[in-house]
Amino acid sequence: MNDRDETIIRDENAEDVYEKKVFKVDAGQEPMRIDKWVQSRLENASRNKIQQSIEAGFLTVNGKLVKSNYKIKPGDKISLMLFINPDYTEVKPENIPLNIVYEDADVMVINKPFNMVVHPGVGNYTGTLLNGIAYHILQQHPGITEEDLPRYGLVHRIDKNTTGLLVAAKTAAAAAHLAKQFFNHSVTRKYIALVWGNILQDEGTISAHVGRHQRHRKMFDAYPEGEYGKHAITHYKVIERFNYVTEVECRLETGRTHQIRVHMKHAGHTLFNDWEYGGDKILKGTIYTKYKQFVENCFEICPRVALHAATLGFVHPVTYKEIYFEAPLPDDMKSLIEKWRSYNKSKNLE
């Protein structure tokens, strides 16, 4: 590999928002400041921005942090974490109420509600969680810009219709530390889901690559032979069975786009009311009038995919202590599960 080659390691995770670029310096390369060298290999990258990334810890040489004035040498391996730039250029601060679970000078943990987009994009330039975070941080630090805190510390995201916990960094250094944890899959993430079918095993592991669907580009699919997509592992544990549906806990060992939704569908247990993957139809149980009406009522109670990011654990970027947070099930999922519990008990009594 010469100095013009680069390996782009993009984690196509709905949660991860960084990509990792790896460069190897050519054998004939003359000594040069690393900030200048990296700038020459990135489009639309200012030297100041690169220097800030280096100071924040987003760049390493041969696995070690360096200063902006470091002179590159032939054979150096340079790793750089870059924000995966979605299709927007500006984050407009908006006074949006946030359910903040925890906050200190470096991080904030938020319990995201249903029907809220995490970051601005096509069709969703306002009203997003990131707009609210920008406003919140601006109240604490008037005049802060994205030069000081890129994307207001966003280091991961969850789907619009998934509820639950996210962490945002409040300093560039904290963002770098957290981004590396997410990219290295060392963050603890547990989700609660209601899925179609009666899962017989109390616990298990699903291992299948996850990648874009071959025909439907907005969807993802499982590739158990690993012929396509990214390596993905989901561990699941049954919480409660309701005959036609099962409440499960899913722990992500990796994090890919729609990983839980795709893996559970692959295992024959599509998430309840997941319209993108067919979970908004009756997949288990005899379709007769009363049962059909019951299921339709359940769809109305929880008008989204039944998935909640319940647990989030990570190493604090400053104290280096492991911290964990839990978010209780939102009302729609609690009501949904209680309705199935009552229905299952009534059928068992017959």
C-alpha cells in the first residue's frame, strides 16, 4: 500500500456516526508535518480542523497519540476517526425539551422518545434531538461553534421510532474517547424488544453478516455465510413468553444498521409492528375475527417497532470509570406487553 492508498473502515451502524480512515505512509515519503500531510489527502478539510482533531485524540500514528507538528516517516500507519457527514451542513439550535438522564461537564445521557429523529437530514432539518442538544449546550456555553465541538458531540444514534438511551459528548476530547469506544464495540447496549413467535430457547446468539438488501436499498438483510455486509453478533435472552409473541432482551456485541431487526427476522422472529420488515402483519396465530381485532388494537397501542434501548454502559472519558444507565420501558411498550400478558392468561384459563 502506498501513501495514496487508504482503507476506509465504515461501520454502517445506525448508532455509530464515525468512520475510520487508515493511511500508510509511502516508503519514499519525505518528512512532513502530519497535519499538512493529512490535509493533502482529505477533501474540504481545513488545517485548523485537522489540528483540532489531533489535539482531541481523533488521530493516532502507529497506535499512539501525537502532536500536530509530528513529522511523518515512511511506514507510519495513521488512523483518523472522521464524522460520517450526513446530508446537512448546519445544526440550528432549537428549544426542544430533552429527557436528560445524566449530565456532567463532559457527557450527557438522554432518553430519546418515539418519533424523534436524532440528527437533521433530508426532510428532517428541524425538530431533531441534535437541534435540542445544540440549544442546551449553547445555553451553557454561549457562542460555542462546531469548530469547538463538532456536531455538538454526537457519537451514536438510534432509529427515529426506537426509544431509549443515547450519550452525547460535551467536549471534543470526550467525543473522541466515546467515538472510539463505539467504533471498537466496547460499549454495553441492551435493548428490549417484542417479537413475533414463541422463542423456544431461553437464550441464544445470532451470528450473521448484516448489509444492504440486494433489491430494497433502504432495507438491510442477514448474510449468514458472510458473503456480503459486515460481521454482526446479537445475543438474546427471553424475558417472557406470550405464546404468539415473546419479550426478549437483545445485547449487541457489534452494532450494524437495523442489526436487531434484521437478526431477529433472520431467526424467524420479526419485531412486532416493524413495518419495514413485515412485522406489521399477523405472523403467528390463527387469523379469526376476535384475534385479528386484538392484534390490530395492539398495533394501535404501540404504533411503531417494539424496540427500546434500555441499557447503556461505557467508560467515562475523563474519570475512566465504567458507568451504566437504564431507561424503563416507555408507556406504549408497557401497555403492549401487558395487553399480551392478559390475553395469554385468558387463553390459558380456557
